[in-house]
Amino acid sequence: MATTKATAMAHPEFPLDPNLVYLNHAGVGTWPQRTRDAVHRFADECLHRGAADYPNWLEAEDRLRARLARLMGVAGAVSDIALVPNTSAGLSMVAHGVTWQPGDEVIINDQEFPSNRWVWQSLARHYGVHVRQVRLSDGATPEDALIDALTPRTRLLPISSVQYGTGLRMDLERLSNACRERGVLLCVDAIQTLGALQLAVDADFIVADGHKWMLGPEGIGGLYVHPRVRDELRIWQIGWHMAEDLGAFDRPDWDPAGTGRCLEPGSPNLLGSHALEASLAVLEDVGLAEVERRVLTNAREAMEGVRRHGFELVTPTEADRHAGIVTFRVPGADPERLLAALRARDVACASRCGGIRFSAHFYNTAEDLEEAWRRLQACLAAE
Ligand SMILES: Cc1ncc(COP(=O)(O)O)c(C=O)c1O
């Protein structure tokens, strides 16, 4: 049903099916050619040489930590990065690692992805933590809604840097200052930022998986734990790989590593590390500032399309209030039916907040967006 895109040259790293319009990087991103090649090479190496050159694999892992640290805006803190299986696992390590006192409070909000609400709600059962949910739209600004809710009992504020549904971008500096002033821990879920926009925040915890804007595979991400809080974090996943004295299997006792590795209990996901390292190399070669500029340009272009077609924009338009996500409602259209029709026409996107979510990356073009609008209009005409 889809028409072939009569468009500009494809980016050499993204030789996508020419029929496909891919606008789902806030869901699961595409892989660059370089990532596919890295996985291919790794598989060939395993096939022909097994793990004979294991030390080289660890070098790829070190490069990945360094790249993640730069994306997280903590370039000097490479050893504070733990490689984790996904964002939810990282959030769980934090939530169930803080040493809670009964009566401690956590403030969550109504726009968070379930992984960044449920894990905090689960604390009530185990430790008597009070979890209060606020509506971001209830304050003068979303940050005011959160800051007004902080009390002397508030221990931690979890926040997504960009909300997965509305695409709302939070003022992290303001939240960080408010938390620092009150001694509240700040935990940033950065999965909708890293790989799209640059991050600069003084947070206690930053976590993100690599499968969205970072253009890597599912199943590997990074968790940054600030050294000022690492010793307070209870480590509840234990194994050979997290020991300070790595490889000293005959020692009767053990200490957790004094680095992010203390949160990596067992064998690492080296296939994932090779893949994600290659993906981040592509982003860094383009330049993180240039990636951000193009992501924002595409988002503005998508918003302009929403306006032109008379649809209802869910995502805020102010330049500092959005990132790469653009969510909109089509009056009279059922979002799930519309999504299915878009899929049938080879437009990859998502349905969120009762509408459609487009999330274009840096390599998408204005022609991609134009083609998406053409196909969306064709879906509506066929209703
Ligand atoms: C803001 C946010 N946090 C967490 C997740 C879940 O991430 P993971 O699958 O890496 O646990 C998502 C997935 O869409 C998300 O958008």
C-alpha cells in the first residue's frame, strides 16, 4: 500500500528500506550500518576464535562507558557508569538500593512511563515509603508542581528528562537546584534524551537504555551513580563480577568494587556493548551538538506539519520545552485504528496520549516528514 519515497539521498549509515518512513526513535530506534557491522564482526570472532581475545572485548566495553559518560554530561566520571540491562533494571537498583526510613517520601508524577512510577510505588509495600503522585499540569510550571510537593520528608525525586508521551522536556537545572537545597536525591530517567539532546544535570542517578535515540540494541544501557551517594546505596545483586578484586576467586571474603562495576553482578553483555559502542561512535562522529540541532529542527518541522494539517498538538511548542517527540491528536480519529493504518502504509510511529507520536532522529529529512503526512492523509481519506 505504501508508495516509495521520492526523496533525498538516504544517509549512508541508515540504508533503510526505501518504502519505510521511520519516525519511532522514542520507541525502538534503528541501527546504523556501523552497528550491524560491529555485531557481524563480533559474531564472526566468536565463531572462529571464541573468547581467545577477551581482553579486546573489554576495551570495547571501556570505550562504551566513556561514550555513555560523555552523553550523560559526566565525561570525567567514566568509572561511575554501570552497564545495566535496561532502564527499568537501573531504576530498580536505585529504588531498592536506597536505605529508606519508614515515612520517607518519593514524589512521582502523572506523565511518567510505568517503569518510573511502579518501581517507586513498590517501595510502600517493602519499606513503608510514602509515594505521592502529582499532576505536572497542576503547577505554574511542571517544575513548580514538583517543587511545591517536596516536604522535609521527601527523600527522592524521580523524573524523566523528557516525558515519553507528551514529549515535555523538563527544566532539570531547576529541579536539581531545588533538590540540592533540600537534600533530596534526584534520579533522572534520560532514555528520551540521550542520543538526541545533550544532557547537563547535577543528579545523583542518571539511567537510560540504548535502544531508542542512542540507536543501539535492546538490553544494554548505562546507570550513573554519583560517588557522593554510591556508598549509601545497598547492593542487592551479588556476583563474581562486582567484586573489587575482580578474578580473585580463591579469596574467602570480598568487597564490592569502588566503581560503577559494583552494580554489575555477573557476566557482561559484550555483544550489546560492541553494538552500542558502534552506535554511539556514529552519534559522536556527527557531533552531539549537531545531532541535537537536527533533532530539534525535525521536531519543529513536524510541529509545523501538525499545525498546517489542523491537528491538535499535545507536545509543548516552546523551544526549551520539547525534544524529539511530537505527539498530536487527529480530531475524530481513533488513535489505535490510525496507527494500524499508518503501519499498513509503512510509517513506523506510535500511539500515545490519545494521539500519534512521531519521533524523528537526526538523519530523518523534511521529505520523510512530508511523506508521513501524505500517508496519514491517505489513511484518513480511506476511513
Ligand atoms: C521514559 C521511559 N523510561 C523507561 C522506559 C523503559 O525502558 P527500558 O525498556 O529500557 O526499561 C521507557 C520506554 O519507553 C521510557 O520511555
